[in-house]
Amino acid sequence: PEFDLIIAKGRIATAADSFSADIGIRNGRIVALGQLSGARETIDASGRLVLPGGIDAHVHLAQDGAPGIVMGDDFETGTRSAAFGGNTTVMPFCVQKRGQSLREALKDYHARAEGACYTDTSFHLIVTDPTEQVLGQDLPALVAEGYSSLKVFMTYADMVLSDYEILGVMKVARKTGALVMVHAEGFDAIRFNTEQLEAGGGFGPKFHAISRPEPVEREATHRAATLAELSDVPVMIVHVSGGEVIDEIARARGRGVKVLAETCPQYLVLEEGDLDREGMEGSKYVCSPPPRDRTAQEACWQGLIDGTFDVFSSDHCPYRFDETGKLTPDGKRSFRWIPNGIPGIETRLPILFSEGVKKGRIDINRFVALTATNPARIYGLRNKGTIAIGADADIAIWDPDKTVVIGQDKLHHGTDYTPYEGLEVTGWPETTILRGQVVVRDGELVGRPAGGHVLRPVSGMEQGVKAGR
Ligand code: URP
Ligand code: ZN
Ligand code: ZN
Ligand code: ZN
């Protein structure tokens, strides 16, 4: 037969168009669109929506934490959960520990991922120790090899870089074309607030949000944009939580700074009040930046609608609701020790589809742009993120009318709770196909954990330009 697989009679959506056609797949690539026949296997997608597989450009898998803290997902369970959620590529982080070389860190994280993934995987670097060796030799070499995106932190005692150090990283980005992602929250303000709150007897999970209000994020966003401006590089502000931050991004763009921006499901459907639930329940919602209020949610929606946001990611950061995670003994003593981050790799797409597309806030083409096409273009994932001849056959087949009440019992991640428990959504991915191989079929796992490739992004040389808006 001419094709290995035909996906027949579906309604296809890309970032640009919606149309009905069969998709012909050979050797893992899309090779034909139209009225097709002659395949070893045909999947009937009538009545279904056929989308590019999701690309989750911000996830944390199998990261090392503080002593006693263990992430609930390794690469196998994390990418399995991603595949069930309609994703075909995820972008986790390779974290440099202080004192460690970037190469050692990469060797570590590649070893964790190789042969263990149900989806394709491509690493961002996290630079925590920008020594002369790192800035002068290692980072430029790695960018040239294709590790062309890296994250820096403006907070967290074990990760924070000074403005001086960020400028050093950005200078390398200017020279090599790498894209710098910034966690924009101000370290000193959070540290001061935390001490003040504790001194006043504020220890519970809700004080996490109180210690880092939106101005703390707005100030850091302004500083990150200014450092990018001084360095003449694009910058990606990740996990934006509300309108004040969005205004700061708009202001920077107004003076010509190339600021890209990402938001996440927690800023659309969770609130600061969730951290104030009974006992330690609130710890299930502790992430940074924290979810805020209705006004901030509306601002994030507006940013998705008007194009302020380029990317919609999960920031999946899977700690368990037990002593290895949210209920660490120190965390029960004070919010400052509760590991930051919440799971969401499987629920990212259904939440945006239901709350966004089904409720008429965004159209399906914008949905695809935010969740697949833009991340592929911005991070240089060649042949990914769209349905077109020559593209990788990374496809999710959705039932757009299926109603699901999100619950831990239905999910496939390695952690033991979902912050979205009880949220009803309409629209669910049923079948996920990675480079022509079915990974999840009608809600059943059929792929192998060795099916995913650990990709490298393409050379960053032209990507800095592409990232320009
Ligand atoms: O709280 C969060 N988001 N934890 C994950 C790490 C990060 O900063 O993205
Ligand atoms: Zn972050
Ligand atoms: Zn993150
Ligand atoms: Zn392979």
C-alpha cells in the first residue's frame, strides 16, 4: 500500500485553517492530504477533530529537589500522561546544579530520558552557575549543538541569578542566538515578605501567595525586559499570572523590546483562595507565581485572545501530596518549604479547549497556535507543530463533544492528585499518534516508552531572529 496509515474523514485544524481531509502517512511523515485510499491501516476520524499533537514547552520531569523531595513523575510516567492529554512533544528542563558543568547536567538528564519516553522530548537548559567556563566555552558550544533555549531564575535561593549574571547569560544569547526564558519574581522582596509573615505567625500554605503578590512579578518582569533591552536579545517571560505583568510586557514591546510570553492553565482556572483550603489541602495549589484572582484570570484570557501570549504551557511540576512532596515535614511547619509547582501535563489541552474554544473565547486555530505551532517555531522544533505535507505525523484525534469531569482516577501521571479535581470539561483527546505510531488509541495505551525520541532543537543561529515578533 501507498501509505502506512490514513486518518480518514476528520475535521483538521491548524494554526491557519480548518478543513476536512484524509491524512496520508508514510515513514512517520505526513505525505498527502485529500481524498486518499490504500493504507496498511486506516483510522476513521469522522465526527472527530484532528489536531497537531500538542507541544508542552514547559514541563518538569525527574528533577532533583531538596533532600527528601522526589518528583512524582519520571520521563516514563510524565510523557505517558502527556500522550493521554493529546501531546506528542514535551520540553522538560535540564537543571545545572551549582558547581556542576552544563555537560554533566545534560548527561544526567539525557540518561533519565533516553528510552523512557512515550512522546518526543527536547530539553531546555537551566543555568544556575554562570561561571567563566560556562559563559565562555560550554554554553556557546551547547547552543551550537542545538540546545538553544535556556531558563534563568530571578528567585529561589538555589537558582537565583543576579542582574549581573543574567546580563552575562544574555551576552552569550546575543552572540549565539539562544533564547533566554526568565522566571520573573523578585528574590529580595519574596525573602523579606516571607520573613515578615513568619515573624507574624503566618506559616500555612496561603501565605505562599501573600509572600509573592503580583507587583513582585511585575517588577521582575520589568527588570528582565530591561536586561533584554540592554543586551539586544529576545526574552521569553514564562508562567505569566496576571494583568499587571501583561501591561509591563506591553510597555516593553512598545519600546521595541522583543518580549515573548507564556501563560498556563493555573492562571485561568485556579485562584489564590485555593491555597486557603482546609489544613494542608492548600499546598496542592502552591506554585510560583501563584494563581491570583478573577481579574487576573480575565487579563490572562484577554492576553490569549489578543496575541499577548505566544505560548500556552502546563508548567507541569509534579509533587505528590505526601511526605516526598507537598507534605514534607518542613513544609508543614512553613509555606516556605513546600515544594513549588503543580501537575497539569494531561489536563492542559482539555482545559484550554473547553474553557477557551468551547466557550467561544478563542477559536480552534488560535488554540493550535498557542499549544503546538508557536512552541515549535519559537524553540526551533523542526517539522513539528502543524499538519502539513512533510511534517512529522504527530497528531491528536479529539472528540470535541465528550464531557469529562477531571479527576485523579482518570489521569496517568505519577503524582497522586490533580489541582483540577472536579472541573468539568467538554472535549477530550482520544487517540495520540507520534511520528505515525499510535501511542494512545481510544483512551488505551498502546505505545512503548522507547517510542519517543530525545530531540535536540535545531541550531539556535537563526532562532533568535525567528523569535522576533
Ligand atoms: O512553582 C513552579 N512553577 N515550579 C516549577 C518551577 C518553575 O519555576 O517553573
Ligand atoms: Zn519558573
Ligand atoms: Zn516551571
Ligand atoms: Zn527512535
